Amino acid sequence: MATRRSSGQSSTPAPRPGSRSRTGFSTYGTRLPGSVIETLRGTLIVIEGADGSGRTTECELLHEHLEVQGHAVLETGLRRSNLVSEQIDEAKRGNLLGSTTMALIYAVDFADQLENKIIPALSAGYVVLADRYIFTLMARAIVRGATQEWAQRLYQFALKPNLTIFLDSRPEILMHRAFSRYQSLDYWESGMDMGLSTDRFESFFKYQALLKSQFDWMARDYDFYRINANRPPEEVHRDVRTRVQGLFDGVRIESYR
């Protein structure tokens, strides 16, 4: 099992709000009780983006590529906790819970995975590949009425990723891909629970605009690497692989604007 090489630097400047120090992991504030994160030796890569941006496809391709390169890989994502994932699905099916309660349950789901999957894998030197992370959860909570400060405090225990890639797609592309795959627009991904419009198409575009406004400030404050995901998957994957290789080689590559 291959592990990431040490940078060999004895000291580094203070990390930016969304970037991780090269000499060990840190969080956005507090940490899970009893967790030891400074000596974790793996790599945490996050793939973010709206539903239909190609995240899942990219995670599959990147997972395969990393294993070919000799890395042990663990994938994670939303609603994959053994603790509350079934409860989240049940609540969504019946639209049973308020937005604050849903945000808190998603935080529990993430915390359980962080403690029992992500941190142990990083301790063993794995590359952890996250199909969405706290950023989607924060954006969803904020557009449903939470303050930015509340959402940031809620997830201040999260580890800062080594790299966050944001797949940036236009809403019309997202809608086309949703219809190609599901023949419909998802109730939640269209924001129908928010009462934006009785028309699902109109609600979808309004909801995506609200999410984009949140991802825009996160891209700046949390140091996203943005990739144009309006293109064919092979072109997107080529750019993702280049950036990921740059991470392991210690090369800084600017994202598109």
C-alpha cells in the first residue's frame, strides 16, 4: 500500500481558512473528543458539486486511477453512516422533519463517518475520496434558513481536506443530465420543500441559483479548485487527474475562473 510522501518541511505558514497544513491535519475549530489528527498520514480529497455535475462518475474514475497508482482508497459520501443513514432516507421519503432537524441529523451522519471511517483510514495511510463533504451540507442548511455562522460552527469539527475539487456546471446542463438519467427532477434537488414555486422546473432553477451563491463564497473561503464540468466526462477527468497529481507532487495549479 503506497502512502503519500512527506513534504520534508519543518515549518509552514498558517493555513488559509479552507486549506490544510502540510504537516498534519487540522479542523475548522474544535475536534471530535479523543481524536488524534496531527499524525494522520493519509490524504483527504473532496469532490463537490451539484447533483448531475458528474461527481459520482468522477469519483469512480479517480478511485480506479489512484489504485492503479498504488494508493489504497476509501470512498465516502453523504448518508453512508451506519448510525443514521436509514433514518435520513425515511425522513426524506415522508418529508417528516424541519430543516434544522434535518441539518443536525446530517451532521450526525457526517460525524459518525468521520470518527469511524475517515480518521481510521487516514491513520492507515489511505487516500479518502469524499463524494461531497460538509460544503454541500452547509449550503443546503443556509438556503433553508440557517445563518452562515451557524452552519460553520456546526461543522467546525470537520477535517480540512488536502484538496477540494468543485465540479462547476450550469443549471441547464444539470437538468438535462437529470432527465437523461432519471427521466425526472428530484424533489429535494429541485428545492420543492422550500416553496420556491409550484412548478418543479422553475423551483429547480431558483434552488440551483441559491446553492450557487453559497458555493461561490465557499470556493473563495475554503480554497476550492474549480473545474468546468459542462464538458464531456473524459475532459473533466483529465483535468481532475492533473490536479490530483499536482497534489501528490506538491505543485500548485490554478483553477479556471
